Amino acid sequence: MMDFRKIKAALAWPELRMWWVLFGLLLIIFFVDIGFLSQLFIFLQGGMLLVVAAVTFASLYRVAKADRTNTVEKNELKNILFGLDSALVFYDRDFKVLFFNPAAEKLFKLNAILTIGHQIVPQDIEKQAWRLLTQVMFPSLAPTVVSRSRAGEYPQITDLSFTEPILELRVSTLPINDERGQLVGFMKIVSDRTRETSLIKSKNEFLTVASHQLRTPVTDINWALESLSKDENMSPASKSIVESALGAGQELLNIIEDLLNIAKIEEGHFGYNFESADIVNFIENVLSQILPKARKIGVKIYFDKPKTVLPEATIDPQKLSLVLDNLLDNAIRYNVENGEIFVKIEKPEDKPFMEISVRDTGIGIAAQDVDKLFKKFFRSENALKVQTEGSGLGLYIAKNIVQAHGGKIWVESELNRGSEFHFTLPTDPKLIPQHEVALEE
């Protein structure tokens, strides 16, 4: 049922003026006919006229309400688009600008009145006023371009860097389709990330300088402790203290190396040297180096070699060994007494990837922690109970190395039943990213 308070308010709407005109005509007809009709016909005609008036009002009210709702929604959308901090540019398939919000005016230093209707062409880069907008519309014209999405996938996300003046932009491009699904144009959302990027670089520079300054004295201390541990005249108690300090020093040195690696990774300067390698031999070499540690703790490692010959993989052996070392080290650390580790490699028939897995019989990972596992500095509660040492950086580094190889990494785990880490490597070198990019958590 209609709310009579809403109807009362609606009667004053300009959209319902037509109804008032119709209602007036119906009243005139009614009063004119009173002198010519009997009382019964007057009653019937009055009822019919009221029904016509009510039906007409209801129809016009629905149309007027829909129009008002659409107007409100359009105004709300307009306010949102105009209030965005990010620059917003709509353009058609011929690169003619259709919409240019105030944030775009501020970023590109162009007036919307002059910009809307202008067809952007690559030659506009020669015009100083239009240069930045032209480089955003045609990213290949920008000094430095980093693509963060695969070709053909939307949104297309690219990072553009400029030096004169210093400017860091992230551009997201989305297609715009009509009601029939036909492409009519595109929308670019341009975010100014100059300050954010500057802060990240400052943080990484601090980490790099601090880590370099710490690495030299820690290395000297470890060398001195290692020399002391070889003294045969030292008492067993003193030797135990020295070996414990040496272990702590080595752990600190590992953390310093991890911090340096993270700074390089996030700046896109980790430096990969890819080469073709037999992945089975590669894994065997890594296992041979970690087996003594596993035996000392009492953990057995099994390598399930593939039944068929695998194609060679294009890898950076030094960087990829960090991934496998980390997975195996975690599998040893967080295993149970007399635990086991199973390393497996296989090649799915229908995919251009090979998959390597490391499964353990350890403490496992809680379901709520699985999604956080590859974030910086994260360590699950049950892991902290078993091993208080650790930086929570290893898996973050491992994830970024695998991504730089064109693969992905994930984990399957059940609390108190063990974990199984998987990562893939492409068998087609074309699937490896062509350029190292700055990565973010």
C-alpha cells in the first residue's frame, strides 16, 4: 500500500503537474454533466472519474518516482566520480576523451572543458601541456613502464615512472561495454603514488644501510666465536657457551641477509641470472647440503623422483635454492620426533609447468593462519611455541622468487598432521616475466 504521507508530498512534485491538469478536466466534465444526468448516473460517473484519476496518478507517480531515483543515483555517482582522489578518464575506442574529473584536471594540469571531446593521438606528446596525459593513454611512450597484469586480462594495471619531475603513477584500465555487451570505450583510473613510493624507497634504503653496517661486525664476531670453538683446551661448559653464541650469531646473520634480500626484492633489484638446468639434479644438490642437519635432528628425507624424463627448467639456481632451502629448513624445524619429509616433482600433462612439493609430518598450520603465511614477519602461534627463533621473512622471500620465475606457491596443511608446500616452475621460458619488477606485500 502507498504511504499517504509520501503521496501528499508527491502531489507537490513538478513531474505530477500533468495529473493536476487531467484531474481538473475530469472535475469540469463531472460538474458539466450533473445538470443532464440522473442521480444514479452521476454517482456512477463520479466513481469512474475517481478510478481514472487514481489509476493515472499511480502510473505517473511510479514514473516520476523512478525518474527521481535515477536522478538521485546519477547525482550520487557524479558526486563520487568528482570526489575521487584518483584521476578518472573515460574515452572511446578512438581515444576521444568523454569524461575528465577534477582529480584528473589537477594531476594532468588540463582543463576538463578543453580536454573533453579531444582525441588523444601519440603525436600529442610533442605538446608540453598534453605530454603526461598522452603518456598515460599510450604507456609505451612513458620513460619507465612496469606491467602488473597479464596481457588480455582486465583490469590492466601498469606502473609508470617519470624523472622530470619525479612522478610515480599506477594506471588501471578497464573496458566499458554497452547494454548489449559491445565495447564502447575504456576507463583509466590513475593514482599518484609518488609519496608512497618515496617512503618505500626510504625504508628500503634504511634497511640496506643498517643491514650492511651490521653484517660486518656480526661476521667478525662469528669468526671469533668459530675460532674459539676449535680450542681443544677449552672446558666442555665453556665450549657449549661458545657454540650456543655462534649459533645465535649465525641466526642474526641470516636475518640480516633476509632484510637485505627483501630491500632488493621490493625495489626490483634482486638480480636474477636465469639458465637452463636439470631440475632433478638441482634438487638432489640442495638435498645433499641439508641432509646432515636433518640426520642430526633425526628427521628422514625422501625424494620421489619423476618416472619420466622432465624437460629442463629455466631457473636462477642461487635464488631458487633459497626457496627450497627455506621449505626444507621449515619442514625440519617444525617436524615431530623421528619425523619424515617427502620431496616430490611431477609434470602435469595438460599444463606448461612442473610442480615441486615438500611434505612433512610436523605440527601443521592452523586454518586461519594459512592465508597470512607468505606475509612479511608473520609466524603462526604454534610455530612460535616450537621455535622461538625466526624472522618470518623466509616464505615471503620464497614467494617473490617463485613469482619472478613465472610460477606460484601455496600450502595445504592440517594442524598437528603436517604441511605440504607446492610451487610451480614453467617449462616454457616465455612464461617467465621479462623484467624484474618492484614487488609489494
